[in-house]
Amino acid sequence: MPKKKKTKKIKKLKKIKKNKSKIKSKLILKTGEKKTSISGPDEKPEIKKIKKQPSEKRIYNLKDFVVYPKHGVGKITAIEKAKIGEIDIQFYKILVEKEKLTLTVPINQQSKLRPISSINQINKCISILKTKPKIKRTMWSRRAQEYDQKINSGKIYELAEVVKDLNKNTDIIADQSYSERQLFEKAYERLKSEFEAVLKTNPEDVQKKMDKALGRTKISEEVQ
């Protein structure tokens, strides 16, 4: 008799477990139905497109300093009009004094120009000049190409990096090849001319400032 009672108890427990599992499966199905009803397979979530703000065209005025990447800092000496065919074109006349060159840049192509740097950017350039040069082990022809691209990019920080990397604060003539010296002088003069335009100081003071940052003060004293 006690054995029969035990078997009855086991059967009851099994039935209770089965009932519980059925209730759970029903609940899962119900929750699944609710989810599918909210977002069906055909329904796609709406993605709102963010409209870009229209970029305003910068208008440069007479006597403004601008940077033309391939030639450096220039001054707008005139804003003129010309008729080509039946189209009236307005353009800037830009004098690049260092290269004794006058550029004619149409106003609708002014994306090639950029305004001169701010004082904060000049200060950042000075801090770049103070850092150690990056020594690359690649072939000189490849490095020269990279330096030339940076010089003509029109980006002042890249220009400062070239000056810093090609700077020799020992004996310039002994350590630099002719092509290195040419690239260094080109980058140095471009950077110097922008320093002059921003700081509004004479070339001698700008040179002293740059040479101090590069650690070239001893060299300039020896040359003098």
C-alpha cells in the first residue's frame, strides 16, 4: 500500500509540471503575437533624413589677405568684371608678393582660396616647430614628393610639419642636400609670409620668432 501512494504522488507532480509548462508556452505565444502585431514583416521603421546646412560662400574684400595653396599668401588688389562670350564673370586680382605674381581667380571658383590663419593657429604652428622632427627611412624621392604635396596643400599645420622635419639646427650646408634645402626654404618662406600677415609684424621679428622655435638662433647669429 505505501508504494501505491508514492506512485500516485509522483503522477500528480508530473501533471502539475506539465500544466505549468503549458501555461508558460501559452504566455510566450501571446507575447510573441503582441510583438508581431506592433511591427509586422512588411512594415519598415521610418528614418528621418537630416538635411545638411547650406554652406555660405565667403566673400573676400579688397586688401584682404588670402592663401592660394600652390602659391601661398596673397593680397586682393582688385575685384573686377570681365565678359567672356555672353557671360559676365567677376574675379579677384591677387598679388603674391613673395613670388612677384598676380593671380586671377573667378569668384565662383573661390573654393581654391582660404582665409589666413588665426592667432591661435599660428601659436599651434609654433608649438609644432618646437617638437622633434619625424625621421623616415623611406627613399628621398618618395619623401620629397610627400613634402611637396604638403607644401602645396595650403594647410598651415602641414606646412609647419615640413619646416620642422626638414630643419637642421646644426650645420645646414653640411647636413642638407640641395633638394632638401630647396624644399625647406620653400616651406619656410610660405610659413613666414603667413606669420607676417597674421601677426602684422616686420619680417625680421617673424624670422626671429620662427628660428627660436626651431632652435636656429645660433645658426642665424653665426651667418650674420
